Amino acid sequence: MELSSIAFIPDGNRRFAKQHGISLVDSYRLGTQKAWDVMHWLSDYPAIKTGTFYTLSLENLTRNKTELHLLLKIFDRELDKAAANPIFEDQNLRLRFIGQTDLLPKKLKEKMTDLEKKTEDNKTRTINLAIGYSGQNEIVDAAKKIATDYQQGLLKLSDVTTETFKRFLYSDFSFPDLIVRTSGTKRLSGFLTYQSAYSELYFLDKYWPEIQKNDLNQAVTEFNERDRRYGK
């Protein structure tokens, strides 16, 4: 099956900063630039219609105030950059944010909503940014929505299937065929818990600021060589 949906866990920014003796600010700046690079590299793969990035986990929102302020400041700056960046129109990209975004400052939430509206008619590829995201919380929130609809008589229990359940998640998009994680850490850390049931995993022994186009090419090549049997 052709690769149509890919997701990234951009891990290792803090360790990269420590290893190279640079500030956390500079490391995160390099990391965000790599995210832009990857978005451009994906244009070489027209079959890939969905790209999802683990931007900020729900747990990240509990980091010390200094680092959290730094992360949100960088994210705020990147939202402004995104609003002015021609890539979304040039490549016909739709931008969506998934997660508990209501936990973010109002100013950030407003900018995110504006970007979603600005790009909502673009159809070539969807870019999802998971922010304030937890896979377990997403499933719990979906269960609450289902319970509410059932209580209100809008849904029968027999209507709940693995297919209909997707509609109650933060966003209904093509589940990732491939998840790429940098830094050498071999776990998903709560990323797309429901959606990753049959995802192929690729762990890259590089920190996120070090990822290169050839690394993406290698990940896609290895995916194409795997035999996906879906448990059969």
C-alpha cells in the first residue's frame, strides 16, 4: 500500500542544545526550521496527503514556567511566520491543529483559528500540528462525546464502531501509515494512540535539529520495503 499519511515526533531538541553547547532557544529555533524544511520535502511525495507533527504534548504544558513561556513564545512567532508564508497557497496545504487547544493562551488560539480558516479550502495536503495533545486524553474525550450523544438520543450503542469512533476524535484524518521519531528514543509517548494501531514505526538515531532530506527519503524507502499485513 502506498504511503499516504506520515507523522513525526520531533524529539531531542533539549539534548541537542546540551550536546552542542547552545541555548535552548537556539535549539528550538533550529527545530522549528526543520519542521518547515520537512513540509517542503514532503512536496517530493505527491502521494502523501497528510503530514502530522507532534508539536507540543499535554505533558509539555506542565513544564517549568520559564521553559513553557519560551516554547509558547516560539510557537507564537511561528504562527506569525505561517500567516505570511506562501507555502500554504503555493502547495495548496491545509493547516489544522489537534489537541486541547483551549488550554493555550487566548491570543495563540485566535491565531490558530485564523490560520485554519485561511487554509480550509486547500486540498492537496493536510498538515496537522498536535499541540496540547495527549492520545489517552483524546480517547477519553471521544468517549465523553459518545456518552453525551447517547444520553441525548442522538446515537445508539450499535452505531459505535471503529469507523464511527473516528468522528469523535479531535480531527478525522487519514491514520498515519508511518510514524518517524528522532533522537533514538523508541516509544510513541502518547502520540496518536488510537490512530497508530497499524502504523509502521521508524526510529532515527539523530536529534530533530539534525534531520536531513536524505533521512526522510530513507524512512520512506524502508516503509515501501515492508510487508504490511494488518495482523492477517
